[in-house]
Amino acid sequence: MEIVLFLKNLLVSWGTAWVLWILLGLSLASVAVIVERWLVFRSRGADPQALTAALDAALARGAMDDALVLLEQRPSMPGRVAAAGLRLASHGAEAAQRGMESAAAAERSVLDRRLAYLGTLGNNAPFVGLFGTVIGVILAFDALGTDAGAAAAGQAAAAAVMAAIAEALVATAVGIGVALPAVASYNYFQRRIASMLGDVEALSKLVLAYLSSRELDLTAPTPERREVG
């Protein structure tokens, strides 16, 4: 009982203000992460149709160097991955594929950075607010128990209980308010990652198709080779 009384007195003395300050700090940090991630995603975005058409035209002419310059001038995530494959084109299609897989993994790591914070905050901010609510309820019952023996404490007790309950509801509302933008942003960025990975796969397959066709042309038997054979 002594430990329970000690904890109750500690929570009553602290109140719910510190929980709200924690939620405010977490919210400001989430805003900073959202803005920073949005800038990163914007820098790695591209028009997939235009990029695919331009790359297809360059590869169809057999201009590998022009295609590489084109991709380097458009530093999007799909362009970076496709450029990694073209740099290894002289080593064959398999080497190019490995290079693009490695580049895609590195780009995915950059995009995933700090998104775990948004997901964790979205899942746990309501519980932090609920913790503040529990403290508010403890304050309400403590005020009710303290004023219950007073002769004319009816209105004072009611006012104290209402104030404590109001604090509890504020903590819950703030916790939900912090969680909603974090969850929405996390889901948005995850959808952007999935979309960009789809663009990466499309460009990678295009590069591999041309490299494989080029290897077949180089190894195909020519009339001169047939005569020698």
C-alpha cells in the first residue's frame, strides 16, 4: 500500500501537464520528419512515362552513353537505378541486373529512413494521451476524496472533479491529434515507395531487355561464322 500511495501522490503532484508537453515535443518532431521526408521524396520523384519514353528512344538507337547521360541528368530514384545498370552494361546483362538490384536496395534504404518514427508515433501517441487521461481520472478521484469530508465542499469538489476530467479529455484529444497526421503521412510515404519501386522495376526491365537483345545479336551466328564453321 505504501508504494501505491507514493505513486498516487507522485502522479497527483505532477498532474497531466508534463504528458501534454511530451506530446507536443513528439508532434513537433513528427512535423520535422514529415517535411524532411517530403523533400527527399520530391527530389527522387520523376515522370515515369516521360523518362521511360526518353530512355527507350536512346536505347533503341543503341546509344548507351546518351542513355546514361539522360539518366544522370534526371536524378530520380528510377533513373539512379537504371543508370547503375547501364554503367555495368559492358559486363553483361547479369552484371547490370545485379547492379540495379544493389542500387534499388540503397535507394529504398534512403526512402525508408525515419519512417519508422512516424509509424511508431502513430501507433503509440494515443496511449501516451491515455496515460494522461488516467492521471486526470486519478486527480478527479483524489479531489473528490479530499473534499468529501468538508462541510460545504459540494461545489468545490464538483469543480475540482470537472477540472480534472477536462484535463484527462484534453490529454486524450491531443494524443489522437498527434497520431493522426503521423499515421496519414506514414501511409502516404509507403504508397509513394511502392509506386517508385514499380517505376524502378519498369525501367530495370527495359534496360535488361535491350542488354539481353544486344548480347543475342553479338553471339548470333553470322554468314561469315557459318562459313568458317
